Amino acid sequence: MDTQHTSAPTRSRSRIAGNKHPNRGLIHDHTRHTARFTVIGNHLAQHPELSLLAIGLGCHIQSLPKGALVDIKSLAARFPEGTTRIAAALRELETHGYLRRERVRVPDGRIVTRTVSCNQPGGSPATAPRAARPARRAALPAVPKPTHPAPALLQAATDVLTGLRRTDPRLLLSATDAEHLVPGVAAWLERDVTPGAVRHALTTGLPPDPLTRPAALLAHRLTNQLPPIPPFRTPASPPTVRHPLRNCDGCDRAYRGADAGGRCGDCRTPVDR
């Protein structure tokens, strides 16, 4: 009865069986990259809530150069997963802060969608990627200049601009923006376009979306829709200034004049004329 059971495992073999097999599990065979590589945070590569497709898509997007197309159609043409799965993965990345989509107005007045890739969601502005930092406001596009910038002409142009907000409240302009646009409106008025016609050209057919920078849109219209010079006047000839109606101090008849308290042509003395 003291015969040993050869089938019973020895103490050392039992310890090996209880531990993980030494040949199982991941082994890294790394070579240091010196070119064409992207640093990906483990918070993305090992994200506990993102799907494998979203993690892979996020890594792919972070490896792309600035300006690359990352819309659903472009990504579906690159990968075999299809538009539905790619759209779902993009929504996951947006939910967790790795992607941000912004609608911005470019200087020519168009509204475009810009995709911002964040390699560290929630990072401070100092450590955030350059694309995620607030962009410096671009200068307004140049506008036409009047040939003869008379004070009365510039004042009429200012009145047109300040009155635009009564037609569309979105066209409320700052003093700096209005000062930039005044010469452009004056150039229209100098070409015998009435203030009402200028107002109509600037306010008709505006996009329904919020106007991110209305002054840029107005500058674009003032330049691209500038009417031609009237055929009866050359660029060097001064514009005809239409003075307001006033009462003559001599005969009390109405006449057009630059200054109040003047006299009509019939009542002026030779010295006045």
C-alpha cells in the first residue's frame, strides 16, 4: 500500500501549472523610430470606453498632416468599414473630446466645417495642439476706395452702414469695422448708386446661419459687386454732390445749398457769387 502514484504531479510541476506560462503574453520587439512616426497617448490607445474601431480611427487621424480630409466619405473610401461604422466611430471620438467640428466663416464669406483633432482632450491651452488654440482673427478684406473722398460722401456712406442693422440685426457693426467699410460704400455712392440700392445689395440674399463676422461678408460684396463707372463721367471727374433743401434768407424760397443761412442764386450779391 506504500506504492507511489506516479501520475500525481510533483510540487515543482504544480507551481508551474499554477502560474502563467512563461511563453504566453505580449513580448515587445521594439526598434527606435527616427522618421515618419506619431506619438499617441495611452489614454487613446488603451481607452476603456472607446471601441477598437474608434481607437484605430483616432490614431489614424492623429497621424495625418494638416489639411487632410477626414470626412465620412473620404474615410470610407480609404477603409473597408463603410460609412455607418465610420460615422459611429467619429461620434465616439467627438463624445470623448478627441475630435471637434467647428463651423467658421472664411474671408470670402463662405461657411465651412473645420475638423480639429485633439491629441490630449482637456489639456490646457499651453499644452493643447496648435490647431485647437483660438485662431488669431484675420484682417478684413480690402474694399474699394472713392476717387474723391469728400466729407459729405463719407458721411453718407457711414449712414448707410449704421442703418444696416435696421434691415438685419446681424449686421450690427463695430466702430472699427464700419471705419474699414466706409470707403467701399463711398465708392458705390460715387458711382451714382443710391443709398437704398447699396443697402439692398448688402442685405439681400444673406445666409440663414449666424454671421460669425458680418464685416467680412460686407467687404466681400462691396468688392465683388462694385458697379461700373457711369458712362457720362470719367474716374477723374468729381462726383455731383446733392445738397439738402434749405430756405433762402432773402426770399424764403427753397434751394439746395451746403450751408444753412445762405441765399438762393437770385438773391446772392455779386460778391457772394
